[in-house]
Amino acid sequence: MTRRGYCVVLGASGGIGQEICRDLAADGWSLYIHFNTNLEQALKLQTELHLNYPKSDFKMIHSDLSKVDGADILAKSVTNIGAVVVANGQEMYKLLSETTADDMDALWKNHVQNPARFIGLVSPQLRTFEKSYVVFIGSIWGNTGAAGEVMYSAVKGAQHAFVKAYAKEAAYSCIRVNAVAPGWIETRMNEDIPLDEKQMIIDEIPLMSQGKPEDVAHAVSFLLSGKADYITGEILKVNGGWYM
């Protein structure tokens, strides 16, 4: 079997991050489980994975990626990295006129600056493998934009641009760089949307349903499986046909 090391999952304690960890663990990956505030959920996930996959290793790592030194702290905690999945982030439902400079700074650090910095810092480790992988969890709004989420859309668009550029730069080192761009996924952040508004959104989606975190995780699993190794620089849409 080809040596592949650990996969770092940034934002592993979130709904999508947890499902990504479960899929990758089932595929045989050992993982670094990154969390910021949700220690309890990260511990539960680590325990679950150790129980189900005792031949693999699952380590927890902590860092606040909204801070300027978040990536540097994280990079000092990891070794033998063969893949990075960027699933961390924060939502931002505000009109642009109500979005503060601090809001913008936190979004940029969480979604772009620290993930990019972290990837740069661990890239010497990624290059030691015959094949290695970087996957961002982008967004449908990074493709088309959303009113009321202008700055969130902007940083997701920046993630997509990073993927396309770094895929070209990293290809010479056999690092595949891609993104998964989910549409409306059934997670905690959507729980408070009124039922009539949810139905209006579902009516706009050709497949007539929300996606599930598992749908995103399966796409990530495919990109890291070895079956997608001639794909790089791609933004894989997982949105039920909502944006084509």
C-alpha cells in the first residue's frame, strides 16, 4: 500500500467536519481532528473513531483560526501530513452596510488566511508523499454570491480562487488541490429557518431536497480515494442542481 500519512481535518467538530472524519476513517486514514470551541464534540468523535477503527490513529488538535497566529500554532502540532481538508469556518448573515471591519477580518482569517498559511507551512510534509491532497469545503455562494451574505460569499470565492491557483503551483509536487462547493446542507445553522422559507428554497432546487453532511463527506472521500487523481483545480458542486 502506498504510504499516505495523516489527514488534517480543520473544523472536524462541525456537522460536515464530523461526517468527513467518519468517511475518511472508514477509508483507512489516520486523522488529526481539529477543533476550536467544541471540545466535547471533538472528544466524542475521537472516541467513536478509535472504537470503530482501532488500527488507525486519531489525534485531537486545537487552534483558533480567527487569530493571526492560528495556523502557526496548528502547524507545530502535526507531523507526517499527507492530506489537508479545510472544513472550518463561520457563517455571517449581515448586510454589507452592517458588516464591521472586525467581522471582515475574522472571516478572512478563518476561511482564507489561516488555511492558506497552514497549507504553506505543511507543504514540505505533503511533498514527501508520492501523492497528497488538499480539499477545501467552499460554497455555492463562492460560485454565484448571495445577498445578505456578501462577505461570506467573498471569502468563499477567495477559497475557490486559491484552489485553482495552488493546484497549478502544487501539481509539480504531485499535490492534488480541489474544493467541494455545497449548496443547502442540513446542518445546525439552518435549524432556525422557518418552515415556509425552507420550502421556498427547496422549490428552487431541482432535486427538491436539502443535502446532508454525508453528501459532502462522500465527495471529499472520492477526491482523497486515489480514484480522482487526474482531477486537480476542480470546484466540485454538491448542490442538487441549485446552481449549475
